[in-house]
Amino acid sequence: MTGKSPRKKVVNQQAHAQAPRLLRDVLGNLLPDGQERRYRRILSFKDEVQYGTRQATRDEAGRLLADLEEFARWAQELL
């Protein structure tokens, strides 16, 4: 995680599944539980579709987009 803030500058060199834990380690209580859950859902969905055997439905893609937009809005406010 890098950015304009004075927070720790850390690069996730492990599997992206560890990214939510890294974000928690870096941000501590600044990471709301709901955003952590949202981030985990996004990554889980990505794994399931990218590495699994099924395609996402339009409804699932819409829900993912809503999660992504909310997570991005929160991240922008944090920066």
C-alpha cells in the first residue's frame, strides 16, 4: 500500500488473498469492518470467476460493481 498519506508503505508480495489482512495491518482501526468484508467479497468473487469453472451472471456483476464503487469511494476519502 502506497499513497500520499504518512502511513506505512508496504507492498503485498504474497497472494492477493492476503491483501485484506495487510490492509488491516497497515490501517488498523481506520479500516472499517464493513469495508474489510467488502474487500474480501470482491477478491473472493474475482477468484471464483477467474480461477473457477463458472461465469458470473449480470446480477452478480452488478453487485460486484456496487461493492467496487463503494470501496473506491471510501479509499478516495481516506487518501
